[in-house]
Amino acid sequence: MTHANKTKFSLFALVLAIGYSIYQFMNTDYASFGWHFRYLTIWGLTLAMVCHGTLWLDRRTQSKERFLPLIAATAVLNIMVMYLYWKLFFTDPTLVNGENSPVWFQEYYLHLVGPVLIVFDALFLSKAARHIRGLMYSVVICLAYVAWSEILVGPLNAKPVGSVTSGLPYPFLNNMDMMGRATFYGSTIALAIAVFVVLWIICFIARKLSKAS
């Protein structure tokens, strides 16, 4: 892809991300602590917006692309958003959405189209996934979200209500005891590490094939 097309791609992805970020602010519950930032999906959207913005600025000014480890970690986060959402959705939509199902265009952008855009850039345009420091960023983001959910969001919200606790962002988390949640968080972080390794390998192979051609 030419530099001009990369710049256009970043602008297109950025405009979409900004649009959906504004939409989230217009349709959030401001009575709940954390607003829509309670959800991992919105962390993925917000970080993707920042990454698309920095990539567009760097490409527009023909500067060296910055924050590549963060871009790699954001790609990992968005893959996790896709995987976790659709896995739980096809098991039981109420596990992630409760009684409030998102409109179809919001659902598919946040959990499919948006993630695919940042992953595509991280693999084939910026090739950010080749930066091994992205692994550390991925783990830090996961741990930060766990701390945010358990220390602030859960204790400061009354809903959703589960069979064990209440206030945690996703309904299914409130049906787990502390040990169950710790196991879930640990397995999810391990999966994020595995996802990063896969992206790194794909990016490595793509670079080798590109040089060979």
C-alpha cells in the first residue's frame, strides 16, 4: 500500500472511531460510576482512536510512526474484545449485554469492524506487532482494567446484580466469586499473551515475505 493510501486508511479509521466515541457519550448512563468506560470494549475503542489519530498525523506529515508498542497492544486488546464478546454472546447475550442490547451498527462496529481496522494496521501497515515491547503494554492494559473493575467500578456501582456480587461491568462477572474471577482474569491475560505472540509471528513472516519479493 502506498504512503498516500496508508494516510487515507488512517483518516477513515480515525473518523469512524471518533464518530462512535461521540455516539457512546451521547448514549451512556451518566448515573453509573465510570460511565461507558466501565467496559473493556470502550477501552479498545478509545485506544484505537488514539492510535489511528497518531498514525494519521505521522503519515500526513511523513514523520516516523510513533507509539508502535501501544498500537500492537491495542490490536491485542481489540482481538480480546472480539473473542470475549462473541464467545459470550453466542452462549447467552445477557452475559455481556444484560437487558440492554446495543443497536446492530454499534454492536458490529465495536466488536468486529473497529477491531479489524486496528489489527490490520498493526499487522500490515505500521507493522507495530513486530515490537516485542507491545507484549508488556498488553499485560499492563489487562491488569489496569482488572484493577479498574475490581477496585473502583464494582464497589461504586449497584448494577448489574448477580448471584454473588454486584456492580462489576459485565453481568457474568457478578455470578463469580473472587477465586472464579481471578481464574478468569488470569486465563484472559494468558490468552492475550498468546494472541500477541501469534500477531508477532504473522508480522515477522509478512516482513520476510515482503523483503523476499
